[in-house]
Amino acid sequence: MARAPLHLKLNRSIVAYAKETEPRVHLPNKTPLNSRVLVLGGTGRVGGSTATALSKLCPDLRIVVGGRNREKGAALVAMLGESSEFAEVNIDNIKSLEAALKDVDLVIHAAGPFQQTETCTVLEAAISTKTAYVDVCDDTSYAWRAKSFHKKAVAANIPAITTAGIYPGVSNVMAAELVRASRGDGRGEPERLRFFYYTAGSGGAGPTILATSFLLLGEDVIAYNKGEKIKLKPYSGMLTIDFGKGIGKRDVYLLNLPEVRSAYEILGVPTVSARFGTAPFFWNWGMVAMTSLLPAEFLRDRSKVQKLVELFDPLVRGIDGIAGERVSMRVDLECSKGRSTLGIFSHRSLSVSVGTATAAFAMAVLEGSTQPGVWFPEEPEGIAIEAREVLLKRAAQGTINFVMNKPPWMVETDPKEIGLGIYV
Ligand SMILES: NC(=O)c1ccc[n+]([C@@H]2O[C@H](COP(=O)([O-])OP(=O)(O)OC[C@H]3O[C@@H](n4cnc5c(N)ncnc54)[C@H](OP(=O)(O)O)[C@@H]3O)[C@@H](O)[C@H]2O)c1
């Protein structure tokens, strides 16, 4: 029997406690919120890291590690301790999904890739079993398909967030806060919002992230220029961006990421784009070469991309040892009165910080910040405005640099941007 959605049994004292505390949040040891959270893809890097972060953030939660591989699941459960268990789940099998969601209060879907996936089986099962939902989707089509279940989620009284995680996820909340601050302090109307991301190698994430990157190379990039939707070539439009302390200047390229459309539609900024870059530099060249040499149909074919991943994964892992796992996000907002502000979030390890960030979203849902429906992170009904600060503080645990609402000259090592004269 499915339980009532968690937001109906809010624990206000936990919310208040979280609001009072500084970055390192320790929830009370004996929280009455000893809910069950199922982490799908829990045997993978992002899911495993999320389960670990959640159990640290809120030791009273019961964590169910969901996956197809019992051995991998058992290893994580042994590490997490008594409050965790493993459940064998294949997300392509509705029966196995619904059985796993029984008596679960929140499901976190990290069993990617989300690219070229035609159905939202986990969200549908969450709605039918009345279970709160968070995913770490990083694909535009999937995210908007999830959004199309909004009315069903409202009818079922289920809070759901799509595109949680670090990017997208925390970056959307950073953008929402930059826009809100700019409108509040008379900086003028927001005119241009740009997301810049950098991850060294695979960022320590699992093989799925490699598949994700290759599949994204097969998608036209959707960006917005002065209110007009434009299509651009993937991994084009290189800019050299200064990510500040601990990261420095990095080359970034256009990619089709879901936060561009959600920020455009929800935050109402007329020009929005997203760029990504990796290291060592030759991986960027490899991505440019793949985009030019391989037909887009090949790059959109999951089984062909899977074969590419099998080929490249050992090499990427080998070079990861030298490249490290650092991750950085820089969100830039320019306003009509010529003033610019930005937010930067940098961490030594993508795989660790994505878990911390996803756990922060999960806690926000458990604490009742999310209304029934399917929401993007920048929607106030998804993460309530008053809950954003706590979410960002929790997500920023362990960062080497986290700044918000600063002018570029205060954080850059050299405020000059070298680019190709592309406006988006
Ligand atoms: N939003 C963000 O900030 C963000 C950041 C990084 C990554 N991501 C996304 O997170 C996802 C996971 O990345 P990762 O690095 O954790 O990949 P990973 O290590 O390869 O893990 C993927 C997991 O999904 C599981 N899985 C795959 N298909 C499944 C199925 N049919 N049923 C049940 N489980 C299944 C795998 O289980 P098996 O062991 O059984 O194969 C594995 O545990 C990717 O889609 C990636 O793009 C999002």
C-alpha cells in the first residue's frame, strides 16, 4: 500500500532547523521524518553518491538502493549500514518498479541515460503509487515529457521535480536567484542568461555520463536570442570562460541542455544558452571531431553510442587519473542597465557534488517545499523561494568556491572573455 505523499506530513521543525543553520546542515539525530527513499540507479555513481549524501544529511532516513545488480547494491548497503537495504528493480519493467515503490515516500531517479528515452516509466509509477519524485534528468525532451505529467501529478497530489542534480539542478536555482535579486534591486530587466559548465574528464561519474555526452552531440542546440528560438550546431560557439578560484579559464562549447528552455520559459529572460567544456583539452577536440565526422543519426542511436562508450571508457578512466574530477558551474546574468552578476559553484569532484546536490533536492521535497505537480527547480512551486537558500547551502557543502550575486570582476582572474562574437 502506498503511503500518503510526504508533503502532507510536513515537519516544520526540521524546516526551521535547516533555515537557522549555516552551510553544514546536521538534521536532528532523532528526526520524526524517518521516511523511506528509493534511489534508482543507486548502484551507479550519481545514485550511489546521492544515497551516501542523503544518509549523512539525514541519518534517520531509510535508504533503499534500487538497481539490477545485487552484488553492487550489497556493497553500497554494507557501507551505508543498518538503515539501508537493496531492492532489485529494472526501470523498464513496470511491475518491478511498482513493487519497489510500495511503501516508499520518495523515489530518486538516477538510472540514466535520459537521452533518447521515449517514456517516463519511473514518474508514471511514482504517480500511480502516490510517491514523491525527483530525477537527475539532463535531457530537454525527457524533461518536458516529464512536465507533461504535471496535471496527473496534481490530481494524485504528488510533488515531483525534474532536472534536479548539479547541472541541471543547482544551476537552475542559481539562475532563478540571480534573476530574482536583479529584479529586486533595480538592476533593470534581465537580458541575457548564460550557463557555463566545466567538468574534468568524466568528473568521476559512471559510464552513463559518457553515453550522455555522446548522445548530446547528436542533438541540435536550442538557444534563445532576444526572444527568438534558434538552432545551433552542437559543440560549436567556443568561448574561453574564467571559472575563478581553483578552476581558472576553460574553453566551453554549446550543448543542448534542458535548463536553457526551462530558464527561458520560467524566468522570462530573452537570451539564454548553455555551454560545456572538459579537460584535458584534447577531449574537447575529440567532441568537436565526433560532431563533424559522425552522422547525427549515429550519435542519437543509444545502442551504437553504447558501443562507443565501451570503446572509450577505459581510455577516459585512465586519463581521469591525470585530469582529476573537478567540476565548476558559472551562471552569468546581464541586465538592461548594463550591470552583470554571476554565481560560481566549484567542487573537487563531480560525482561527490552531484550526490550532495541531489540529496539537497530530496530533502527539500521531503520537507514540503514542493507543491503537487511536476516542476523544474527554478519554479517557486518546485523549490519554494524561501527554501532556495537552504538548498544552495546544502548543495554547496564541500565546494572549493561558491559565490552568488557578485560582479564578474570580483571573481575572475582576468575579466576578459575571448570568444567568436556569438551573442548567445
Ligand atoms: N543533473 C545532474 O546534475 C547530473 C550530473 C551527472 C550525471 N547526471 C545523469 O545521471 C545519470 C547517471 O549517471 P551515473 O554517472 O551515475 O551513471 P552510472 O554510474 O553508469 O549509473 C547508472 C545506473 O543506472 C542503472 N540502470 C541503468 N538502466 C537501468 C534499468 N533499466 N533499471 C535499473 N537500473 C538501471 C545502472 O544499473 P546497472 O548496474 O544495473 O547497469 C547504474 O546503477 C546519467 O543519466 C547522467 O547523465 C545528471
